[in-house]
Amino acid sequence: GIEIHPGATIGERFFIDHGMGVVIGETAEIGDDVTLYHGVTLGGTSWNPGKRHPTVGDGVVIGAGAKILGPIRIGAGVRIGANSVVIQDVAPDMTVVGIPGREVLPLNQRRITPQGIDLDHHLMPDPVGKALACLLDRVHTLEARLEMASPSPGEDPECRSCVDECVSLQGSDMAPGRAPDLQKTTH
């Protein structure tokens, strides 16, 4: 279900889409036109009296599973990506992703829809995917350099038998002297 502490302050046109697992703490303040997706927590970080929960500005969209923790301020127009953990103030009109959450895209660079709310979460940056792509590029570069630097298998009988053994173990996907084509591999 949805847990909203009776002490929380909530603005107009507040919308929880698929509310399972939403938790809103006692001293949380939520502005107008805010959208939360399932699994969002607006939580505290201490048991001390006073302000312990976030203040969320107008027009904010918080993606599924995001955790906004402590007496921090989330500026108006902010977009917080799914499963982000935000523990510091966020300037207005920014997009925040990651653990810990970091600002990545201001409003003037965001795609605005006719409806006013950009729900294209799949268009957020993917730093892990980018890192993997860079690593694959590096592997291909190193394989090409190795192939150019290595003697051809026919020059050394010992090398030839090693290549033949690898080919027999790998099957027909592996040509003599070459690594298997990973793009053809199916799982």
C-alpha cells in the first residue's frame, strides 16, 4: 500500500501512479503537480525532533523506487530517475540519476512534451552502458593490434596445433587464428 504520515504536507494535484510501496514521512512537504511512481520513499535520516524529511517543489516527477532522504530540498521542475538515492539538495529544473543521485540534465536540455511532463525515463543517460561500450571498443582495438602483431598460424607448427585444438573446442564459429565473433553468439 501507500503510507502517508498524517503530519505530511501535500500540495494540489498530487499524483501517485501505481502506489504500491510509497512512503511519505511525517515532516515531508510536497508541492503542487508532483508525480510519484511506485516504491518511492520520502524518508527521514534521524529520529531528532524537527524537520527530518524532504521538501519537494512544484512540478517534480520522482521515478519508481527512488529514495529521497533527509531534510533536503528538491527544486521545482526536477526529474528524479528510477531507483536513484538523493541525499543532497537539488537545484530547480534538473534531472537526477544514480546512487548517490547526481544532477545530469537541466530543463533547457530536456525533451518537453505537449502534455508538459516528460515520462521518457528510457532516455536518461546510462553511464554503465556507456562504460561497457567503451570497454568493448577497447577489446576490439586490442584484438586487432594483437592479430597484426602475431605471426600467422602456418609459420609455427606448435602454434598451428594450438589453433586447431581451439577450433575443435569452439566449433565452427572460430576461424583459425581468430577469436570467435561475439556478435554472432546466441544465448
